[in-house]
Amino acid sequence: MKIEEFLRLLKEGESERVEFKARAGRDIGAEIVAMANALGGYILIGVDDRGNIIGCDLKKTKEIVSGHLANMFPSPEIKFEKVSVGKKNVLIIKVMKSERLLSIGGVAYIRVGTAKRPMSIHEVAALGAEAGLLSLDALPTDVGAKEMKKEYWHAFVKAVRSKGKAVPKNYEEKLGVVVKKNGKRVLSFAGLLFFHKEPQILYPHTALRIISNGHDERLVGPVWKLVDKAEKKVFELIPKVELKLGFRRRVINPFPPEAVREGIINALVHRNYAIHSECFIYVNPLMLKIINPGSFLPGTSPENPRPMPRNPKLYELMYLMGYVERQGRGIELIKESCSELGIDVKYELEPRFTSLILDRTAAVLDEFHKKLLMLLGDWRSASELSKLSGISKPSILKRLKLLVRLGLVDMKGKGPSTRYRAKKF
């Protein structure tokens, strides 16, 4: 590590990714595990809590740390570095974020803020599911098999038979929809999500929330019905656009329905249900943002998507119901259909969340449109905007007309007293 980076870490102080330790004590192993299970980071040994450099014995400290490493499972990925300031040495342990759940002495730790603590059973489950080590959808619930709504089961059986597949006896058990718990037939988590009338009564975080300008709606129901409800609501909230085809005009959806639907399906099917957060869809006329708990499984990414379902039971049910394809081409379908309309597709990956963004700004608005939106934080007239932007008033009015039609700008008044303001999303 360069001295400049070391000094920067000292100046910024302890954080979720930086820990100061005067010496390597008995808790150094837990510190490494906690940091690896969180975001990764740096442990600076030979620096006190106030950020003062006191130095350490490099050889002895390495031996102590190595002794703790032997008790960790699985082995963390770390790197030793040293920095010398005058005659004082500081040992820096660079801890990589682990894709697997680490423990020491049978206890898994997590770093929260500037402290570490043992992880709860729920947190262990969430991290295990995030790493693909645990399939929560196969686990039994406390909900009896009789709570499975017959109407949904009949619709599912009909869909399966339409594929030319046979429906054998005790099919719900063979699929893992119904499992045994303490000798009783209960719904698995996948069975609950798919066949219960309203899974959100028992698991509120399995809902989907749609947010737009002045609109905040929470959708509930089985996962396959959530897909249909969400798709319908999204296109109710986005104004359609007019497309000129020679002398003909055609009104179309501004976003490809197949891309929107696939994004919603991916969010609900591949999310991490151990993270107690709903899925969110943020809607405005130029952009859709779909957020789901959980990141991509190790070994797959938006650039290199592979058919590796986090919830294999739920994925199988959605496939048999006709909602997903076996090939796992969802991301490619989104990119292809959006590319045809000049819509930019982006993925934002955070440690516990994934965001899919469909952005049609570049396909619709020029630089002058964007400049106007920046100026419309308050109510302004076309004449004011013309003076501020240096654009002629007729050009301003033409662009304002489009922005109003797209639902990006509000308008009030008439004639010379007409005022405009950008909507807040």
C-alpha cells in the first residue's frame, strides 16, 4: 500500500471497511471473519483507536494472525501489507469480501458500522442464500397444505397439461410444493409463494411496491399474479407515445412490454427472500428502475448471465406455469428488445440489492430538453426560460410541449401567464 493511501485511511478514520487495532489480540480472527462476511476492507494493526501510529512487531503479529486463520472455515482471502512511518511499522491486513459464509470456532460474525457481532440465524440464512448455499424456497413453513388455494392449483395443472406433460398422483409433493414437517403436510416456502391466496399476510416482505409521481401502491398476492399486476400497473402509469410510420401514426408503449415483464419476473423469482425487503419499481416516463433484494449468484453476472436460479423450486413452478423460459435468456431478451428502441439497459449491483434500469432519456430528449428540466425546479414562464437558456421562445414552447406530453413537466395558467415546473419523481 502506498503511503498516500495509508494516510487517507488514517484521516477518514474507522468505518465499516476500516478497523484500527493497537495490537493483534484474541479477537483478531473474529474481526477478519466479520469484515469478510460484510464488505471486506482493511485492518490496520499498530494504530490506536484515535488513529495514532504506535507501531507493532511485524513478525509476531503475522504469527498471531496466521494462528487464527487456521480456525476459520472456509479460509478467507487476505493479503498482508506493511507501511513504515519513521521507525514504526504498521501491518495492514487487506480482507476480501467473501462469496461464502465464514465462521471461526463455529460462530459467524458480521461487521456493522465500526463494530462486529455474532450473526443471527436470520442473517446466516440471508448470507447463505446470497451465496447460493441455501435454497430457502424448499424449506417447510408452518402453513398447512389445506391453505393451498384450489383455484390456483387447478390453473397450474391446466398450464402443465397444455405443455403436453402428465400430472401424476401426489404431484404437489413431487414438485416440493407440499412437504412434511413434524409428520404434518405443510406448504414449502415456494408452495406458499405460488399457491397461497396472500403470502404477504405471513411474509410482508414478499410484496411488490410501485412508486411514481404521487403514486405509491403495494401489490400483494401469489408471485405469478404479482407479475401480471405489476406489468399492468406500470403501463397504466406511463403515457403511451406516438410513432410515425410514413403517413401513418401508431401509439405504442414507450418501453418494450417483454423487457418490462422479464425484469419483473427476474426480480421476483431470483430475489433473496431471506432479506426482509420488498421489491420496488420506480416509474417515470423516461426511466424504469426495478430493485430486488439480493445480488447475482457467484459465477454469474449481467454481462455473463447463466441459468443458475437462486430459488430452484419457485423457478420450476414459474417455468411450468409458462412465465419463464428454460433457456434462461431473460437478460439477453431485455437487452435485445430495448436496443431496438434506443433504450439504455443498466444494472447496478450492491452487496444486498440489484437494480435494473431501463433509460430512454437519450432516445427521446436532446440536450436542450435536459437543460430545460434543470431550469424547471420552480415555476417559470416560457419567456423566463428563453432568457435563462439562450434558446428562442418558439423552440422553448416546442420542447415544453413534449415534456408536458411525456408527463415530465406540470403546466398551469393560460396565455402569457402560463407557467411550467418539472415534476418530482
